[in-house]
Amino acid sequence: MMNLSRNLRRLRRDKSAAVAMIVALSLPMLVGAAALTVDIANFRYVQGRLQSAADAGALAAISKIDKASDAKSAGVDYAGRNVPTAFGTVTQSGDVEIGIWDAEARSFTPSSDAALINAVRVSAVRSAERRNGVPTIFLQYFSQSAPNMQVQAIAARQLIVQYEPPEKTDLDNEAWD
């Protein structure tokens, strides 16, 4: 017992290798911060790829909006082409909605009225239900499942505006003064 207390007093007074002790104690926090940084960077990457897929799907679907089934299949096809194969199926037929875009209210309303339809909304989703959740490094140690991520894109047809050319008017040479 006496030997133990003497060794503890000697260790307390000894200042050599203090840096190694500090590094050893702070190493778990450094590794955790690095893992969290990698997770956040991965989330941003996945979000950007999903947004690109949704944008591509919406643009493809709006070009075929006159026939709803063609619009939905084009939206799903182009969204799938714009993500890596590891992402799985991010857009399904139910994720492509056809409806009405109100430019003044900046809102989309799903509709089946063929006379009013002018827009398409496409969602790209990674979720545990679809078995393509976003993988993590840091959150898995806290018993968290892969987080869900969803983005949307809306594409609307432009209004067809009839252009009226200006009328030609002949002016007198002195009209400018």
C-alpha cells in the first residue's frame, strides 16, 4: 500500500510525457469531430445529388405533360439516371405529381383537370422504408438508423403569350423636333 501511494505521488510530480496524456484523453473527441464532419459532408453531397435528380426528373416530365403516364415514367427515368446506382430507387411513380402551378401564390396544387394542368412536382427520396437510407459514420454509434432525406423540384410550363408586332407608322421628317 505504501509503495502505491509513493508511486502515485511520483507520477503527479513527473511532467514528462504530459502531451501524450493530453492527446490520449482528447483523441476520442477528435475522432468524433472528424466523423461528424464526414457525415455532414456526406449529407450535403447526397442532398445535392438528390436535388439534381429531382430537377432532371421534373424537366423531363414537364416536356411530356400532355400525357400523364408518359410524364410520370419520364420523371422516374431521368431522376434514376442522375444518381449513382448505390442510391437505389430514389423516385417512384407516386413521387411524380401533376398539377397546377400558381405563379402569384408560388404554390403547387395536384390536379387531374387536363385543361388547367401546367406543372409537375418530382420528389427524390432516400429513406429506411425504401432501403436506401443515407449511411452515417457518427450517428450509428448512438443507435440511430440511417436518416431520411427528401428533396422536391417543380417545373412549370411557360404561358403561351401571343406576340403582336408593333404597327408601322410613317412620321414626317420634321417629327423629331
